[in-house]
Amino acid sequence: MLLGRGPECARIDRLLAAIRQGAGGALVLSGEAGIGKTALLDYARDHSGGLRVPAVSGAEAETSFPLAALERLLTVMPAHAVPAPRALRGSAEREIPDPEDRFAVGAEFLRTLTAAACSTPLLVLVDDAQWLDRPTLDAVVFVARRLRTERIGILVATREPRGPAGLETSVVRGLDDVAAGQLLAAVLGRRLLDDVVSAAAAQVGGNPSALVELAGTLSADELAGTRPLRLPVRAGTAATGIFGTRIAALDGATRHALQVAAVAADDGLPVVSAVLADLGIDRRALAALEDAGLASFGGGRLSFPHPLIRSAAVCDLSPTRRRALHRAVADRLTDPARQDRRAWHLTEATLAPDEDTARELEQSARLTSERRGCAAVAVVMEQAAAFSADEPGTARRLCAAADAARRAGRSTTALRLLDRSEDHTTDPELRAVGASIRGRVELHTGAACVARRLWETSAADLGTARGAHLLALAAEGALVCGEPEGALRLARRAIRAAPPRDTDTALLGTFVIGSALSMSGNTSDGVRWLQDAEALARSGADADVEWVLLAELGAVAWHGEDGDPRRMLEPLVHRLRAEGAWGQLPLALYVTALTDSRLGRLHSGRRAATEAVELAARTGELLVLCAALGCLAELEAQLGDEQACRTHAAQSLRIRERIGPGEMHRDALDALGLLELSLNRPDRALSLLQEANRRPFGGADDLLLTRASSADLIEAYVRTGREIPDAVREQLRLLPDLGLPDALGALVCRARALIGDDAECNAWFTRALHLHARSPSPFDTARTALCFGERLRRAGRRRDAREHLEAAFVAFRHIGARTWAAQAATELGAVGRPVDGSAPAAGHRLTPQELQVARLAAHGGTNREIAEELFLSVKTIEMHLGRLYRKLGVRSRTQLANYLHDNVLA
């Protein structure tokens, strides 16, 4: 099957089958040059087993010679079937054949084909029918209209937009993006990014010949997707072959108008008109251009009937003339809002380094960020570096390009740009800028220890604010490597060395100190530092978005949160999406997922974690990928999806093995331990949770009760009947007096209740539930109620147990925690209150993508807006909405929003 030509091949197959069955017919393939009509004729020939296949192609040089093509066709027919020349020559000898002679030629041609088909069915192939001489075309059409019961078929390919009246016509259009991608992969020997394929296909209208030619003209960066295609693309021979003749036939003024329009089409008709006036070209040339069918101006907008017209017009320009036109267009773009377009035209008009052009590009990068995202900023800044007049300017702009590429999730591009930057400077400050960016790439792609060494070494020679920030970065690297003592030392040095208004260094250093203290067992002091980091992040001070996210991460992971942190996270996520910051968005989504997990929004959290995993995997952000997989596994353990939990936890642990020592594996172990507890396998849970709560670089029994999963560890000890180590008991005894935040304090109280005797467990459980109420965490609250109810039941207090077990069951069902709801249902049955704990609520049967669509729709997004947000088609969004409406039993977006809110899915 030809690429992207399934429907056309199917129609040809039907024609071949009809010929073999004695029910012949005809099919006309209509389409522009290079679109693939000849390839379809070849397909027909290749699949014509058992048929005779005479063929002829129209020749432009023979269009004035009557019956020239028909004579060539007859030379390949069986000798017994070829007619005497009289019938064919009758009309050919006259300049204007009369209708009776044309009828005679057609009838004789039909007789010839019928005679030939007596022995073997025929498939007549006619290519380039637009160049057939008129009598031959009339004869072919005459026969084609009369094929009904003969074993004869005619397949015609033509560039004419419409086939002859009365004949079945199939318009062969450009390849879709999937087929275009397959074609380009076959030509280049490798797959291209979807965005690159879409851009290339759009610029040549999916024309296969033009695509193949275009592939040979693209640079390595354009093919890799690190630089957008230069527009209009220069599709060379393909464009010229299709439209060159029509362009060559234009008078001088109209041809010049087309060239200006091709260069300035994206800038609007007023700019095109102004440039024409500057060049002394009468505006009537535009009307002539429209009359020639090479451009249109409907609604005051300039457009081309086919993108290859624009390409052909550009190919018609000499390099000098093309640069002059770009300069003329740039001179007309004086509006500051169009700075990015002016800068682009200047780059096309400039041959040598030019600082004015470099500055224009640098200024346009700000507009580019707002309109087209970080990847485009990287391209613009790299262009600015290329036009820089001095080495420091080149190095500085390459660093800025690298940072934009890093934010866009293009690590390889960022490292390439940093390598180039280092070649252009020996200045310590500039090299330190590069080191800070390079280290962030290394950290997020899994080389945290490499990043830490780079930052610490680079900071050694600097006594400036830049040096202080490098120390804070090195502290973060040490923290990720699982070295809390080293992290503390570096972070304290950074904060001491930082100038008063260095918010980034203060925020990052404060977060690292809080996290390192907590990791080392000094939970109370650690929490106070983390609260300071959170307050600084929310103070409105201008800070790097990643440090703000880390502060929010610390708030959720170590000490709970005040209010609803999603009010801060949601605008950040929206901003990162708008900026195309695909390298930073996974971290924001991971923090969002962790927050949703703590707030009992398990399905919403799963959606965020799933997207974080997908994006991190696509951009190579191994650090966040490892963490997001662990978070996703924990959410699935809460939801009771055993297989998904095990799969994602295993993936997280495998990544941790790749990236070396560190703390990132603990979330996956927490998830697996929680899963085993939910499945009543406490022995398995205990070994997993011991590993998750082991002191960094500590021994097998050197456990620290500083993580939220520490309460699960104590529960696993209790359920197995294993003796809790004395050191663990002592930590647990001291923790309630350390002034812990409510969320963490509630878990500690639950753990104290589990190991206490009947006389004291009531007080600890009651205190835990009181703290839960002050820092809502529905899942943890339900876990505490379940444990309390179980303990009361075992003590014979069935009526008291019911109250807590019913609360646990309702909460678990409400948030979709199926396995845990089943546990609560079992306990309720044991106290004489049987319930069905097996069936989840309808909303919790939504797939992650359906939930994503539902949430966006409930927040007022149109189908088109949702499609753009999720990179799906509008039709797919409509399908998802219809399916989820049926699942939830709702009929409007208002009802959908209410359902999501009521079921903690919004």
C-alpha cells in the first residue's frame, strides 16, 4: 500500500476487480504535479495480474498534433486488434474535426479495445492527460463513458482540477501528517518530531515530491526541531515545476508584486501594499495577481491558493533581490508590537555580523517568549549571537539561548549552545553563568553529583553574588545526591555570601537547609526552615519558578500546607504551558500531583502525575521522571490499582539505578509499602517501608521517622507482630513534643495510638483526628478513622467502632480509594453493618484523559480550547465528552462541574 493513499488504492482495487468480472469502468485521478498520481498508476500496474496493461503519457510537445498520443498507444496493442488508419485519420486531417468524425474515432477506438480484450482483460493507463492532444482525449473519454459490461478499464491521471463530465473522479490530495512523517523517515533514514513533520507538510501542502525535495534542503537543526523552518520554504524544482510556467507568464510589475507578497505575506496586506509603493509598483499589480489565480485578498487578507506558489516566487528571486526585499519589509515594520517580525526580516537581509541586528533580535526574544514559547526564544537568541559584533556579546547571548532551550526541555540543544559559548569567552562571570545553566541540565537529566561538583568548583573562584548562587545550586545537588550534611554546609555558605536582595539564592538555600535538616532527623528545625521558604515563595518577590516550586514541594512533602496551595500552583502550571516551558512543567505537575494526593484529589493527582511522567520522559528529565513515577505509584496505591502501582514503582526504581545515589527512590518504596498494607500483606510492607525510612547511608535498622510513610512503617510493625526497635520507639515518643505541623503531627499521633495500650490509644487517636481536621487530608484522615475503628472493634466496642468505620468507608468511597473502601467495608461487616465496598463511584471509572477533558470542560473551556491544550483533535474531544457524559449521567457542562466538585474530582 502506498503511504497515505489507502482510499485511492481501494478504489483502484475495486476497478481491477470489476475488469476481471466483465464489468469494466473508468477512474480519473486529479491532482497537482508531484502529488503522486503516477505512483498510483504504478500501483495499478503492479496489482494488475492477469490483465494486459497498455499505457500512454501525454507529451506537452505533442499537444498540437492530432491523435499523436492515440497512435503511440496503439503501437502496444495486439496486431489483430489495431484498426485501419482510415477511421483514425479521418478527423485528424481536418483542423477542426466535425462531431461525426470524432464519434467515428471514438467508436473505432472502442472496437479496438473490445477486440483486444477478447483474449485478455485490459487496463489502459493514461498519464499526464492534461497534455493529450484534443482528439486523443476525446477518444479516451468517449470510450470511458461507455464501459459497462466489457473486460476493459481505463485509469487516467491529470492535473486538471476536474475530471471529464460523467466519469468517476478521485481528487488526489496532499499527504496527511502521518504519511508525510513516514515518507520523510524513509527518505532521511530516521523519524522526525511531529512538529517538524507538520510544519514541513503544511508548507508544501503535503505534496510528496516537494516534501522529498524539501527534506534535502533543511538544516540539521531544522530537522531536529531545534530551529523552526525558514518560511516560505524553498521547495525548488517541485515548486517551479508546478507553478513556474504561470509565474513566468506574468508581466514584470505583477511578477514583482508576487515576489513582494511571497516575502511579506505573514506581515499582512497593508505592509505588502506599503512596500509595493516604496518600490514604485502600482497596486493594480495585486489585482492582476488575483486575476491570474496566484493570490487572493478576501476580507483584506493576503493568501495563496497553494503554499508552493509562495515557494516558487521565492525561488524566482536572486539572493541579492531577496535580501533587498526583506530590508524593505523590515523598514515598514516600525510598530513595537511587531518587533519580532522586523528582527526576522533583518536577519534575512543581513550577511555579516551586525550589532544593531543582534540587539533587535534580543529585544524581539521577549515578544517571542510571550507568543511562541521558550524553544522559539532559544532560536532567536542563537540568531542574535550569530550577529553579535564581539565575543562577550556572542557568549552572553548563547548562554541566554541555552537557558531558553533548557526551559523548553531541549537538553541536547542547551549543552551544544553552552559548548559554543565557552569558546567565545574567558570571563569568569560569563563562564559561571554557563556553569549554572549546564549544571541544571545535568541535574535534571540524572547527573546530580556531576552538577554538584561543577557548581562547587565554579563557585570557588568567585566572591560575587553569582558565586553565592552557585553554592546554593551545589547545595541542591548535594541534597539530591543524598548528602544532607554537605547540603547544609553549602547552603549556609550560600546564604551568608548572598547580597540582601538575592531572592533566588535565599529561597533555594532556605529550602535546602529545611530539607537537609528534616532528612537528618531534625524535623522541627527543618520544618521551620521550610515554612520560611514557603513564606518567601508566596511573598510576591521575584524568584525563579523552579525555586518557587521547590518551596511548594517542601511544604507538601515535609510539613503539610496552609490553605489550598493549588491557588498558587494552577497559575504557575498555566504560565509554563503558555511559555512552552516543557522542561519545567513536569516539576510543576509533579508538585501539583503530590498536593492533590495530600488533599484527597486522587484522580486529579493521577492525571497531573501521568502528564508529568509523559512530559519528563519526552524531555529526558530523569530526576523529575523518577519522582513523578513514585508519586503516580503512590496515588495508584491509594486508589487500589495494584498492577499500575507496581509497574510505575518498578520504573521509578530502575531510573534511580541509572542516575546513581540519592533520595528519589523513597517515594516508590513508600507506594509499594502502602499497596502491600492495603492488600493485607504487612510482612512485605515492612521490608519496603524500612528501606524507605532508612537514614541516608545508615544501616539496616538505622531508621528515621521523618517521612509521612513513617506512620505506615509503624503500622506494618504492629500488623506483623514484629518488635519495634528501641531507637524507633524513642523517636516516636519524642516526636509529639517537637511542635510538628498538624498534618505530620496527626500521623505521629496515629502511630503512637497503634503501639499504645487500650487505655491510651483513644487519646492518641482522638488527638490525631483533631489535628487532621485542622489540616485536611481526606485519605490520611480516613486511614486514621479505619485504624481507630479496627482497634475499637477488637476491644469489643462495636457501637463506637461503627462511627469511625462508617466515616472511613464514606471517605474512601468519596475519593475513589477502592481497596481501602473494601477494607472499611469488611470491618463494618464485622460490627454488624454490612455494605458493598466493591463498586467504585461512576466518576472514578473515568480514564485519566477523560478526567482531564472533563476538568477543562467544567472550567469553561470550549472544545477547540481543550483540543489545543491537550494536543488532540476537536473530534476526539467531542468523543471523550460524549463518553464521560454517559458514564456520569450528566447532560450539561454545569451538571458536569457540579459532579466533579461533589466527588472531589475538580
